[in-house]
Amino acid sequence: MKHSQKRTFMDIEKMSSDEFKAFCRSGNKNHFTRIRKMPLQDLLFTMINRKGLTLALELRNYMKLAHPGVSISKPGYLKQRMKLNPDAFLELYKYHNRNFYTDSTFSTYKDHLILAADGSDINIPTTAKTLKLYGSASRKNTKPQAQIGLGCIYDVMNRMILESDYNKVKFDEMRLAEKQMERIPETIGSIPYIIIMDRGYPSTPAFIHMMDKDIKFIVRLKSSDYKKEQSSLAENDQIVKIKLDKSRIRHYEGTPDGERMKELGEISLRMVKILLENGSLEVLATNLSQTEFQTEEIKELYHMRWGIETA
């Protein structure tokens, strides 16, 4: 990426600041004030640059490179690590991303960032504590396996993870994505973006929330979503009116979403049929205008979503 060296030096400068050092102290204002074998900056570097080796090898390789002739024991290193406020990495992550989007060299598609939302399940060590906090992915009456649910929003053209949250193994991906979209302007400012989502995300309230906030989206529909409207499509790309009748409001009765659906009465979605590489036909729902984005461009944009799967 252009100017990546400049941003790396900015990150290092941030790590060296008194303000950041104070932020990193986990409960004791005297932490990281004395000169030790593993000062704060080195501690952060060792954690960011892990290669998947044993801790002893990681420490030996790092010290050989950064401080030749100096060694640190595992207990000494772990003692230093326990002093670190783990939110230090979140602070650095946000700082780095903000700097990236203040630089005009990032890539866009028709002046829009192309963002993708997705979730994934990740195995974590199974203990009584992790099972209680996050839950098990195993079937009933089988050996439990603790898992977390990870939800991310990813800039597919610039290969940057903008938002990432861990949750219980079973979580509402769309609800999390909405919270993450609320935070995105803190990183990218007023740069317009298009959010792309796979099946499992969409719901009528979710579409309404995004349209109310003028968020542009492309979402792959399940065959059961708006089944009547999908089956009646006369063209491969057309605007469809979705009647918000009692059957669609029933599930949200008595909630702000239900009241908003009653108030609107109907919504309009653009439905685009696309032929996937495996030969199956899928329908995408979007609020992108037909004049600004052609049918083939909608297909191209949705295909970009694959970047979050490999990220």
C-alpha cells in the first residue's frame, strides 16, 4: 500500500508517546516507567509480530534482532505482559485506520468505499469460564467446544478490517453490523460507502434502518425472502414495491420496528438477478440507483464481497 512506511512510523511514534504509555498501564501508574529488558514498545512489537512459533523461540528471535546479546526469560516476559491494558491494541488499530483514510491514496469504486460484512465462528480453549462467557458450538450430549462469534466489516478494495467484534457463539449478525456501521464514520469520516452482505443478514427492518440513514447496500436474498416478489420478477433488474402488510409486521408488533413499518406501509427495493459461476441464479436486493450503477456493476460489486471470506 502507498505510504505504508509513513503510517508505520506514525504508529511507532504513537507507541512512544507519554499519553499512549499511560493508556497502556493496566491499573498501576508506575507500570512501564522504569527501563527494563522488555519496555512497552518492545512488548507491543513482540505481540504484533508473532509468527506462530513457541513463545521461547519468538522471544529469542525478536531479542536477537532488536537487542543482540540481551535475553529475557518467559516468566519475565509474561510478567510484563500482564501489566498491559489489552485495549492498547484496539487504540492502535483505530489510530492506524484513521490515518489510512485521511490519505487520499486509498481505492474506491465510483467514489465509494466497498465494504463487506460477515461473521465467522472461531474455536477457543474450552474451560468452564469460556463456556460460560461464550457458549459451546457442540451438539447436545457431545463434548463441548467453546467458540466465539466474530463479526467484521472489511474494506475489500483496500484490504482493511474497519470493524471487528467478538460475541457469544450464537449472535445476531445484522444487529452487530448495524452497530458497527454507526462507528464507521469515526474511522472514514464522510467518505461514502456501499455495504455488501450475504444471505442471513437481511430483514425488512434492517433494510429500513439503512435506507433511513442513507446507507447504500447490496444484499443477497434467500429464496424465502420476499418469495412472492422474487417469483414475479419480469426482468433481471427492476424496482419492486414491498407491501408491509400484517403478515410482515406481525413478528415486530409492539416494537419500534413494527411501528416504523406501519408508518411506511411499503418500501421499494431494486432486485437484480445474477448468474453465479456455479450456474445457480441468485437475487440481490439493493438501493443503488439504476442510472448510477448498471446491472453488470451490481454483479461485479457483489463478487467483490469474496474478499472478506479470504481475509
